Amino acid sequence: MIKKTTVLILLVSIFKFAPAQDIKKFVHTNTSAIRTNQPDSLDFTDMEAIGSAIGDARIVFMGEQDHGDAPTFLAKTRMIKYLHEKKGFNILAFESDFFGLNFGWDNLPKNKKEMDSFLLTNIFPIWTLCDACDNLLYQYVPQTFSTSNPLQISGFDNQMVLQYSYKKLSKTLDSVLKSYNLPITKEANYSTAIIPLVDSLKLFNLKDTSQYSKQLSYLLMIKEQLATKLSADHFWMMLMDNLIAENDEYRNIKKYIASTNTRDQQMARNLLWLSTNKYPNEKIIVWAHNTHISKYDSYYNHRFLDKKTHMGAEFDRLKDTSLQTYTIGFTSFDGTAGRLGSKLKSKVKTPKANSFENWIDKNYNFAFVDFTEFNEENKGADSKFIMKGHRHNFNQKAPWNKIFDGVFFIREMYPCKIIPRYAQKK
């Protein structure tokens, strides 16, 4: 009996702590070459590996190592076209303004002039001013509205700080509260103090931190009164949750973990609302940073990131198990990185010798690896390996096959350039 038990324990240990070489072999034999990242290449035969990996998933998360990665944005644009035209994905949700990209977009006349102006000012400019996003935002999206299958835009970020929110949020909320005849609208200081303070856009200018507490008390009061009129999943109730989360995020802006965790948790709730309430029968593409879409918390050996909550992991905890998702992380081998609006450009860190980036065939400029089969066959394996899955300058050993369902590889990175026609308007 003792010998059998010992053997059993040994076998379990071997299975549980299988060497990383197993996943290296898997990557070597299961990498699919992607022919190009150019959006005007509409021969999607090389994209079928991605389509097969996604399968019946209703939500596809697409990441990026940094918010200035031009080749990544081009690759994502081509993937979006493929998913929209061949796989039935009709919603593109950005890591941008929840109010503007839902209420604002829904009330926008869908002609090219209106859409161009709206997208330019209501998705963060790191994307809307980037030349690599020009084809997607100002050509493809408007073109789809001349067909029977438009690609709708949405947003899930509680940072409601872009143009439509700046101009419309407090005025629209004021109108809504009055339409429900809420008691707070009868307060003597409602128009002079309450509504102006509720406007989230003034948060960055508040030097008196006590104002955050005052604002929060008004937001909670409005939410409580709205709850007597509306269900918890109504848009205006969601808006209040976003304003409350925004208050918490900015109030704790100097406390990195507390602030960013609030944001990721609210973004997850927003995505759940989009997928179960606003678009319950639609397939959704999510555009965000690699870190936000990560499916697995506390995977970094890092004093900050080990305490980080990620939107993707939080979404998995909140969603119904029947809601299938697929998460695509991005990594690059070499090149230069940087964001629009910053003069700082940095060389992409050289990958470690035994890293995912070095496992990819040197003849491939673009490639894709789906981890689904490996994960199903090696559920107990310790499969940590080195990859730059967080940022370009961060070689990190982590269970990347659990963090992302698949990884898109780019050999040479380079930063965005501003779209020439917007250079003078910046």
C-alpha cells in the first residue's frame, strides 16, 4: 500500500510540475503563420487558424502591449474585418468612454461626416490619431453602414472624459433625473451645486479632496432614488455605477493598485452589461491593453502587479459559464515602441533566449498560437514560460497560456505616426 501511494504521489507530482519544455514543443508544432497584417489584404485564408481557435465564442478580447503599437493595430484591424465579415461579429467595444460610446453613439446620425468627427473625439486619441487606425475608424466602420451589416461601436471604460461626455453628460443626466421627478431635483442647491459637482469631468481639477466625498454622497443619493424607478441593469443605473467608480478611481489616483483595480472591475461589469443587456444576441470584439484582457490574476512576480485585478479575469468571475470568450494577447520580437503624444521612444527589449518570442520560426513576421489544445491536455501542468506579454520591456515568466487563450506574434514593432490630416488639429 505504501509503495502504491508513493508511486501515485510521484506520478501526480510529475504531471503537476511538467517542465516548460512541453509547451515549447507545443508552440514549435502548433504555430500558424499569418501572411500579413495589412488591413487591405482581404484574402482571409491565413486567418482561418484564428477563426477555428475562436470557434463559437461570443466575445473576443484583443490586446496590445502598449497603446502606440502600429503593427498591432493594423493586425487587429484585419482581424476585425475577418471576424465581422466571416464570423458574425457586429459590435466593436473600445477601452474608451462608456457614456459617449453608448448613449452618444446610439443617438448619432450614421453618416460618414458625423461618424468621423464623433470617433475622432470619443475614442482615446492614442488610437483615433494613429495612422494605423485610419483604415478601421474612418474607412471601414463608416462603409459598413452602407450595408445591411453595420459594425456598431461601443465602449466600456468608466473614465468618461471625452468630448461627448464633456459636453453632454451632466446636462443629459439632469434631464433624466427631472423626467423621473426625483426628490434630489427639488433641493435648493440642485442646479447650482449638485449637478455641477456630479459632472465627472471636473474631477481632475478638484484640489480640495473633500469635494470627492461630497460628490460621492450626491452620486449615492441619486442612485438610491433612481433605483425606485429603474431596474439595476438599466442604462442610467449603470451610468451611476460608472460615475461612482470614476469617483473612487480618481480619489485614489495616487494609490496605483486601488485606483486601477476599481477601473478594471467596473470595466468588467460594463462588458457584462453590454453582453447580457444591450447586445445579448450579438458577438462582441473587445479592444484593450494586454493587461486589461488578462484572464488570470496575480501572475506577475512583481510587487505591484501581483496585487492587480484584471478586467478579463474579473469578467470570467462575473459571467455565466455558458458565455464563451476567447482572449488574444500580443507580443513582439524587436523594434521600437512609443505612444502618440509622447516624445519618448524606446527599443523593444531583446527576448530571453528561451522565450516564446524565440520559439517562433525566424521566417515568420506574423504568427498565431492557440493554447486551447495544450490547456485541455495539460490541466495540471506547470506551464510557465517567458514572454513579453505585459509590455515591450518586461520579459516575464508566467502561465501565459492561462492568461491568454492565444497569442499573436509580431516580429518588428514600430510606433504610430499621427494621421497627416489631423496633424494641424492636434
